[in-house]
Amino acid sequence: MMRVLLGITGGIAAYKATGIIRGFTEAGHSVKVIPTANALRFIGSTTLEALSHNTVDSDLYTDVESVKHVALGQEADLVVVAPASAAFLARYAAGLADDLLLNALLVTTTPVLVVPAMHTEMWQNAATVANVATLRARGITILDPDSGRLTGTDTGPGRLPEPEAIVAIGLALASQSTQGEFSATSATALAGKHFVVTAGGTQEAIDPVRYIGNHSSGKQGVAIAHAATAAGARVTLIGANLQVSTSGIAQVVSVNTAAELEREVNAILASADVLVMAAAVADYRVENPLQEKIKRSSAGEHLELKLVANPDILANAVERVNSENLGSTIVGFAAETAGSMERLATLATVKLAAKGCQMIVANDVSLGRVFGSDRNTVYLLSANGNSAHAQGSKQEVAIAVVSFIAGQMSAAADILDR
């Protein structure tokens, strides 16, 4: 069980903290809430105590004999501040310690995740931009706000990411901290790198109302994007018909078909330090999609469709990286109906050799146990022969995948430095 310290500052998005508390507690962790005085104007301590099952006391000058302003920060395994207001960011960046939350933050040596929420103009103000840069330079993980409807009639960046995304990124951040080897390698291998992830399943039109597709929801790819965000990477997600929220991911590009996915991959590949091809891409498309709906009364009892192969996006990306010497690390995914880990390992070896990428993540989709599920089992294999396997929730698998990528990149960098 992990001890999570949740700070809440004064803002209309404070009500979303209830979802964050519930997410951490349902994952089996203990949550201690420290609201600021202004936060309690937006949400009551009774609600916070009922959900966290812990007392809420925001007063710096109570229980002084227990030295709680120090103990809270020392005892936490993870500190999350959500929502974080512009005023809080300014005080935190200045190193002020004039309330219980800021005291705990100045004491803690555990990972800190700060999730701002404010109006667009405040988020983009030069003072806020400078404060965020200062905190990030000190190793604080700060999520960019989502874009969307704000409290007034305006829309733009400044909206608090959804609680599920905050919890997922917080858990990934804490997990990376407890895995000393990954914590060290991620700091050099992933921090500040451009991490591109494809996710979801492409769809190929038959007519205006029908398509050829697959069962991929995009959950695993989105989880990988969250884990990479927690590792300090700059993440772009290219999502194909996703059935899961992309909240908490800095840049999201939506596509539908394999051709659209290939176009976006080609457009961004030169700037990508890492490309993770987690999307389930249709191997074939209808050669001539009909412009009008097929009517059964006209087509009869049999319908023939001529399918042609889609481009091999993964293989083409590898070829381009090699021919243009781009230096990108490419990670392929292989959805296999293997039936056993031994068979999955064999298929992963074949796929890695065929595609020529640096790493393959293979998962067994037999009996429909992966697509749309919250759990997964994968076998990871690198071109230099290193391998691993991971199973559990898709968030846990994502952390393992990002850890494996970071480790392989760090090892490759060490070889180049010799």
C-alpha cells in the first residue's frame, strides 16, 4: 500500500478531487488530503474525510507536538496537487512555506505531481510560464492542462485533466521512483525526449455506414502515453478511433484509417526520439469503397469485396529511419493468437526480425482476452536479445514497457559513449 498526499488548492475544479481520492483508494492506497484554506471554499472537509477515510486538517498550527508539517511530507510515497492554482504555482516556485501544504512539499523527497487548472490567459501568462519552468527544472512533474470548456463561456487550455488520467500518471510516477534502476535510466533516456505513441484501431470504409475494423480500444496505448508522461517525456498520441479518454496527454492527433495514420507518423517521425506503434492497423482495405449505402435488396444474399493491402507502417518507418539516419527508437507491437508464453516469444522473435525495429512488444489476444480488457500480458524483446515479460493491469504493463524502453535506450547510449 502506498501513502498518497493529495493537496487541493482553491479553484472551481476542486470538486474533481473526489474522483482522484476514489481512484487512489480503489487501487488500494491510503490518501491523506491537505486542502488549502481557499480550497475549502469550494469543497467541504466532510466530503474529503468520507472519501479518504482520513481526517482533514489544513491548519498549520494544530497538532504541533507531532510536527505534522514535517511528518506529512516525510511519510508520503507520492504527493499530488490537483487542482493547482496560479497562486499556488507562484508560491511553490518562490519556496514559500506559509501553509501546511507548502510546508509538506518543501520537506518531501518523494515524487511530486502538480496538475494545474485555471483560465487560459492565466496559464499562458508569462509569470505562470516562468513558475512552471522553474518547478520543472527542480524535478517536479507538472501536467499541462487539458483544453476544453472552462467555468465561463470561454474554451481553451486550462481545464483539469480527468481524475482517471491523474491517478494513472501518479501511479506511474510513483512506480518509477520505487524502481531505482528505471528511475535512473528514465532521467537520462526519456526526460525531455519526444515520445510518439500510436493507439486504437484503424477503420476502413466499405460504404458510408460500414467499415472493416478491429476490437482495439486504445487502452494500452493511452496507458503507455501516461507512463511516458510520468517519465518526463514530451508525448504525442496518434489515436485511431479511441474508446478511452486521452485526458492528461499533452498532444493528441486523431485519425481514422491506416492511410491517415501513416500520414501522421510520417509527418512527425523526424522529430520523434521514440515511436511506439501500439495501434492495431488494418492489414487490408476495400479497393473501391462505395459512395452510397449497400442495400441488401440490391446486393442479394452474397456480397463480394475486393481487398488490397495497406502499407506496412511499421516497416516503412524503420526503413525511413535507417535511410535518413534519423536516430529514432522504434518499438513495434504484435497482437498474436499464441496460446502460451513460449509460443508468444517465438512469434515475437519472428516479428522483430521481419520488421527490423529495435524492440517488439507481443501480446496474446487469443479468446478475446486483451482487446477492450483492463488487463494484459506481454512479452518484450529487443534487437540485442534482451527480453522480459509483464502482466497485470494495462497501467502496470505500460510502466513495464516504458521501463524496458528506457533501459534499452540507456544501454545503447552507454555503448555509443565508449
